[in-house]
Amino acid sequence: MAGTVAGTVVNSAGSMAGSVLQPVMDPLRRLQGGVPGEELEIDDRDRVWVAVDGMGGDNAPVPILEGCLQAIERLAVKIRFVGETDRVLEAAAAAGLDEALNAALGTGLLELISSGPSVEMHEEATVVRRKRDASINVAMDLVKRGEAQAIYSAGNSGAVMASAIFRLGRLAGIDRPAIGALFPTKDPGQPVLVLDVGANMDCKPSYLHQFALLGDIYCRDVLQVNQPRIGLLNIGEEECKGNDLSVRTHELLIEESRLHFAGNCEGRDVLSGEFDVVVCDGFTGNVLLKFLESVGSVLLGVLRAELPRGRRGKVGSAFLRSNLKRIKKRLDHAEHGGALLLGVNGICVIGHGSSKALSVVSALRLAHSAASHGVMDHLAQLGAKATSRA
């Protein structure tokens, strides 16, 4: 029965998950106050093990390996890099990473874990049940056995979700895992967590209620918000607005004493900074995510088109160039790392398939922050309370 339920979840989520994960807020600065490239002294005793699916991604393993090698210099992490060893070593040599790889292996900050044939980006999510020794499965097993505190993969996101459900299992009291993405707001230091952004196309009110509880814990532990303001994405502020799902979910959230429900959140208010967590079904969240992905390029295009032509335009562009670059960096999804899969029994960060080294570092910082702030302990307590209530 459990396998059937899990299979249903995976099949419904996997069809959309491949194009979902392009989160639009770089957690590098927010989560630990660090600046990319800044050298920090790291006490090796503070390092946590992160399992990395080295074969996951459009151009793996090179950008994944390069990001991991940078991460162990910048972050308090140690990496268990899972992949097809011969392919990894050959690719590292071809990319000129072999010296850095050997140095990392020598210090023990990175280990190579051998895996079998990998899951390809085009394959169905449920292929993880057949390719039992695939890198994503081996990495998940490391987390399950306690040999890593978190997992990161930029591979086939439907397969990542499937492997997480089958290998790690869902948290007690959680019916459906959700993908949470950080969106920018008017305040650069205050992102808003939106979930679900694509794992569950059709939702029940109880699912959105659970998403709110998951987001509340994540926001408290990782983003360090004392009392997260929870919003329900809707077409109006009034309680009676919206479809049946919205009205019934509103009733559940307003009665929930474990979180601060701030009311309905209209689309124009998602980025206002008035909410810390916004919950919605995966279909709506995915549409919102894809729309926001276009904002950066459209905005820059409009600004360029409106600048005066000729010499005056060139002078103006020169003065604005650094500002435009910062705007693009805040809004461009290609600059950012990963999204957390909330609701499974382990810390799982999913990156976009086109992730480059900087995105990998950013995602590993997210994994480190989640592992360092006791997220799983509090999520487990949430599940235990839900089970006892049932």
C-alpha cells in the first residue's frame, strides 16, 4: 500500500518537476551573511558531511565537482561525491581539476563514492527503482544511514523526488512533500519562501495546511525569522474570496495555533516583504515561479530600450552598468542555487540541471544551513505531534 501511494506521488510530481527548480533568491548572502569569494577561517570540527549526486545535471560531473571543490574552501562542509568513478576522474583531468581533486582527497574534505549507471535527465522519475545503484540512490542512502547530514542533486528532479520518497520516506503526518523556493522581496535581506512551486499539481486543504507548518519551521530555523508571517496566495484579501480550496484552507490556517497566519496574500503582495511564507498549490506556484523568472530579463530590456541613443545614452549606460548588473543578479534565476524538498525524512536540496559551480556552492550553503540549524529535529517533532493528534 505504501509503495502504491509513494508511486502515485512520484508520478504526479515528476511530470512537472523537471522544469520547476529555478529558485529566484540567492541564499549565499542571506543564510550565513557571507559574500562569495570571501575567505573565512573554518574549524574542521564544525564541518558537516553533505552527499552530492555527482552525476546529476546537464553537464555533470565537471560543474558539480568544481562547485564542491570551491565549497570546501568557503563553507564548513565535507563532501561525499557520488558518481561513476572512472568518468569523474577522466572529466576532472580533462577540465584541469585533477590537482585540486587530489588535494581535496588528500585532506579528507572530499571522498569519492562509487556508483552504478546514472539516471539520465530525460528518463522517467520511477527509473530510480530499477537503477538501484544510481548516484542519486547511493547518495540518498548515505543520508538514510547517517553518513551525511544532507544531500544535493542537480539531476533529474523528478527522479530526485522519487528517490527521496522511496529511500528517505515522508515525515510522519505529512501527506505530500513540497518544493520551497526563495523569492526576492523589496528588502534584499528578506526573502519570502513560496511553497509548493511544482511538486503537487492538485492539492487538498490539508496539504496546504501542512505546507504552512513546514514553511514556518524552515523560516524559523534557517532564515532565523522569530515569528514568520504566513500568507495564503489568493485573488483577494477577504476570507470569502477564492475557490473552494482557498476558502477551506483559510479556515484551517486561521484556526492553527502553531503559526502566525497573516491572511490572504494577493499576487501583487508576494514580493512586498509583508509575508515570510506564502503557500499555494504546485500548479499556481509553478506559474508564479516561471513568471518571476522572466522579470529580470524583461526589466533590463525595458531599461536598455528607454536609455537615450547616441553619446548621451552611452554615458548613461556606463554610469548605470554596475546597478543593472546587481539588479540582474538579484532577479536572474541562472545565478542561484537550489530549493529545499520539504516533507521528506532528510535534508534534500534540489538544484537546476544547468547549475554551474557558483550555483552548486550556493546550494551547498543552503544544505549546510539547514543541517546546522536543527531543521530535521523540529520537522520530526511536527510529525510526531500530527501523529498523536490523529
